[in-house]
Amino acid sequence: NLFDHHFEEPAVDGNQLLRRRERGVTLIELMVAIMASGIVLFALGNIVIVNQKAMKRSQERASLQQHTTVVMSQIARAIRGANRIEVTGANAFRLRDLNGALTATFQLTTGAGGPRLQQNGTDMADLDCTRFTVAANSDTTSVTLDLEFTTADSVTLSKLDTVSLRNRTLEY
């Protein structure tokens, strides 16, 4: 019968299958691999960027903390070495020696460079001083200083300290 014979596929052995696979990858396989690689690289890039931003912010914060501590220490050292402190306003005071001579002034000023904390008319730090308050305490031998600096990137750090004169007087 004309229709009785079967079409048989030629026998394929393992070596022939292997040779077919050795011809290369298909276009779809290549596109899938490129897309997967792109997604992985994009994710890794974002992780690196986030880590760099966090590291920069951490470094800024550490620098700001160091500046704030140094400024507060300078003010405290000057107060402890003075004979008399005169609080002249909410954000200013003067220090005098035993003879009554003016030894230092500290004040918060505003100008073109932004609000700055100054000692004897010179900026104590190249940062915006967003808060500097001086309050005489009821014991008349100490003042409470509240200091806040802010960087250009809006990182803010505050420091509050009470500084005592050493056996001297306070005027306000």
C-alpha cells in the first residue's frame, strides 16, 4: 500500500545532539542573558551609590561633630580662664580679666556668609551657626551654652554644655 510506510526520522546518537548544541546560543538566549546581566549591574550600581552617599554623610557628620566639640572647648577654656563673664544678650557675652580689661567677646553674627559664631570678631568655624544661646545660671558662677552648627548639605549638630567660672563672678 502506498500509504503504509512510515516516515522515520533518522537515528540521532548522542554525538550528533552534542554537535547541534555546539553551534552556539540562539538570539533569545543571548537577549535573556544580556537582560539578566543588565539587571544585576543596575542593582549593584545602586548599592554602590547608596553606600557612597551614606559614607559621605557619615564623614560630614563626623567632621561637624569635631568642629562643634573644638568650638565648645575653646569657649569653655576661655570662660574658665576669665575672671568675670558678662552676658550681654541671648547670644553674646564678654570675658574680663582681674583688672577688668576685656579679654574676649563671643557673639552670633549674621552676614553675607550666613550666621557665624565669632570670637573677638573672627569666625570660629566656617559653618552656619544656626543657634548660639548663652544663659546665666542661678548660682551666678556658671553659664549654659547651647550651640548648633549646620553644613551646606543641611547636616545639623547641637551641643549643650554648662561651663563654670573658677571662683569668679558672673554679671548679667
